[in-house]
Amino acid sequence: MKIGTAVAAIVLSIAGNAFGQAAHTHWEPYKSSSTPPSVDQKLTDPVLDGAIDLHAHYGPDSYPRQWDAFEIAALAKERGLRAIVFKNHWSETASLAYLVRKYGTQGIEIFGAVTLDTPIGGVNPQAVRYMVDVTGGYGRIVWMPTHDSEHEVAYNKEQRPSVAVARNGRLLPEVLEVLDLIAEHDLTLATGHVTPEEALMILEEARRRGVKRAIVTHPLLDPQFTFMTVPQLEEAVALGGVIEITAGSLFRDGPGRERVLDAIRAIGAEKFFVASDSGLVGTPNHPDALVLAARVLRQNGLDERALNVMFKENPARLLKLPIEWGSAPP
């Protein structure tokens, strides 16, 4: 099965059940997915040597994930990656990073994060404090609400709990408290699946409060997520954001690829990074996804210097790692 067909099958298998119905959770419709597992394509590419994947989904999870965290770390090390950030929409992953570092494949750096969705109390400052204090100190990124964001739930006309970040054009107090914690502990902010206007408000307030690093969460992917125009992307960059590109938005057929390429041409590759966002059953594994994305970028005129910025240097900066691989981590 071709990659684009496999991904489409995943979407189609849940679309009829997911939207407009009274599911209590985002992941509930995925339980009935019958998508066949993907096959390791064993792709290699110079872009993998020192690459950092800031958006790696893993099992066990409430979704049908194809690989567990230990398997992903081993595969990433085998293909030459320098580091991974494990992401879960519903729980912190700093503790997982500690365990994989201790008991998993050595020679690759593993980091964690927290996403401010409903299972951990929404925009909950205590969740950030907990992640910071987890043994090892490997929590690096705080995502604002993703699949439980008020924007995504409303866009999909779902009847389930959601998480707001603003009311009447003003950020909520708990968002401001979280931004203060991100600044205090020198973490990296990710804007989540909020509206473009909310994302820009968050970025502006984050800069005002001293946040040093910010990710604009895949704003070129689909309308139910943050879906920005080029002028909005330029504003986000001016506020200190680095724009995330998910690998699938490049290697899948469709208008999403051209949106991404047009944005890179307009703004410049130095303002972007590429992450796999892989993990669901039927999607390419994480290194394969990165290689497929890199091939599309090369085919559209990006040189190796641009690819190094997008796959290695910008992700390193966003994790507070030295740009030159081989230096001691902080």
C-alpha cells in the first residue's frame, strides 16, 4: 500500500465515527481502526546524521501506536539521530525519557514534554511544575492544548470536554501562569492546536514574560489545528516562533505540500524545523518519515545547508543543545 493511501485509510477509518458524535475522548474513534501496520523501509540519508525529532509519538498509548518508546529510541539511534522528544497528548513524558535513557539504547538523547489537555487538568500550572521536578530533569517542552483545545473540538463539532486558552480576546490567567513557569524554568513553549489569533497572543505574551524559545505547532497542516496564512506566520516568526513542519505534510500527496513549500519560499528555511509526528499504526516509522520529507524538500530546491538547519540546528536550539553535535549536553 502506498504511503498516501495508507494515511488516507487511517483518516477515512475514523472520519465517519469521530466528528459530530458524543465521543468522550479524542482517541475513542481510533479504537475501531483496522489500518495494517507499516513496513520499515530502512531509508537512510545524510540528513539523519545528527537529526533531532521534536515530535515523536510512541506506545503504549490510548491510540493504536505501532512502536513503543524503547523500539523508537533503538531505531533512531541505528539510523543516526542525535535526540528525540517523546510526545503524548495526555500525559507528561519526562519520566519516560528517564527510563529510556537508563534502560534503553545508549548513545541517543531522549527528552520529554507535557501537553496541557484534559487528562492532566487542561492549562494546569501544577502539571508543568511536576514535569520540571521529575527525576532527571529531561522535560523540555510545554505544549498548549492540542486535541482537546477549544478550537479543535469546536471545529470538528464534537461534544466532549475541551480546554480554552482565551476569553473575549484575552489570555486566561492560568495561561499567563504557565508562561511564567516556562520562562522561570527556561523551557520551550509550543503553541498547540489553538486558533491563529490565540497562537499569536500566546507568542506575544510569552516574549513579554521572558520565554526564550517557542514552537509554532504545525500551522500548515489542517484547518482543525492552528492554520496560519503566510502573513500570520511572518508575525509569529517576528514574535520569536520557529515554525514546525510535520513530515507527513510533505510526503503525502495533496495541497498541504504546496502550502508548506510556498511558506518556506516566502519566509526562508531558517525559520522552520521538520519533525516526524509519526507513531500511529500504518504511518512510516520516525526515521523513514524524516527521510521522505527531506527528499521532497530537495526535489523542490532546498540545499543541504537548509536541510541541516531544519532537521538539526533549529531543533537543537529549541532543546537548548549545542549546535555542534558531539558537545556535552547542558
